[in-house]
Amino acid sequence: MGRFSFTIKMSWYQRKKIKAIAQRKHQVENVTQLNPEKLKKSGIRYIALDFDGVLAPHGQPLPDEKILNWLKSLTDKYSEHNIFILSNMPTAERAQYFATHFPNIRFIDGVAKKPYPDGLLKIQELAPCNAHELALVDDRLLTGCLACILAGSFPILVMSPYSNYKRRPFQESFFGLLRFIEKSIFL
């Protein structure tokens, strides 16, 4: 089954859970508003971060400058060993950046793209952790959040993802339209 048909089929089966996320449950305006203490109190021991839209605008090779200080503070609360990058675009340049600047944050690659839950299942094996102890921060309902639902993990939806319309107007417009459609369907 192709990724598109898998997404449609699984979103239909999981529509109530997706709707709950779309209606302001499990949401932050942007990733820097995540509250690590609150997550720890709710049993989240491991965090997976999407890259595009969450840590940087789409297609940007490195994390946004605004994110670097936040990442450093996150690693004060969560060990780098408990943080993962799970992107549908795991480029070598991105992986090298994390290997250099955050050497213990693991970059997940070689898995089926979200919404397949394979990346989250791989993290559960590597950590090792229970599904409910893992949160994924993503900017899309029908990729990352759906993958979380399928893996039994905790989805966190970023409502105002990072974007750079000047640098990549068509790409950012495309993903902005996808987000709008997803939210419109499930509101």
C-alpha cells in the first residue's frame, strides 16, 4: 500500500484521535513553548523532534538560530540520549550538524516515512521505552501525529511552524496548504 493510501485509510480509522489533536489538545504554538518539566510530570521520558517546520523552515539544512538556545535548554532537562530527530528528510548535512553540536541526540533514518510508525517504533527499541513514554513534536496532523497514534506515542502538534516564504515560496505554500486542509477536515 502506498504512503498516500495508507494515510487516507489510517486517518479514517483514527479520525476521533486526530480530531482531538486538531481541537487544541496536545498543541503548542511553536517548539520553544514546550514545557519539559510538564512533559516529565506526565510521564514523557523521551522526545522525538521533526525537523522541517519544527526546528527550521522546510528544506533549510540546519536548525533555525532561534532554536539553538532552546535545544541547549532542552538538553539540560532531558539528556541528549533521550532526544531524537525523526524527519521525513534526514539529510546527511542535518545528521552531521547534530553529530557535531549535539553528539548524543540520535538522528533516525533508514525507516519508512511518517505516517508509518516505523521511526517511532525504532526509537522505542533504541531507548528502550514504552510507547506512552515517547512524545513526537511535529507540524502535521497526517504525518507525525498520525504516526504517534499508530505507535501509541504522545503527539504534540506545532501550530505555528517555522517557515521562510522568501527563500522557498512554493515549498512553504504547499506545506501550508496541506496543514490548512488537514486542520479543516478534522475541526
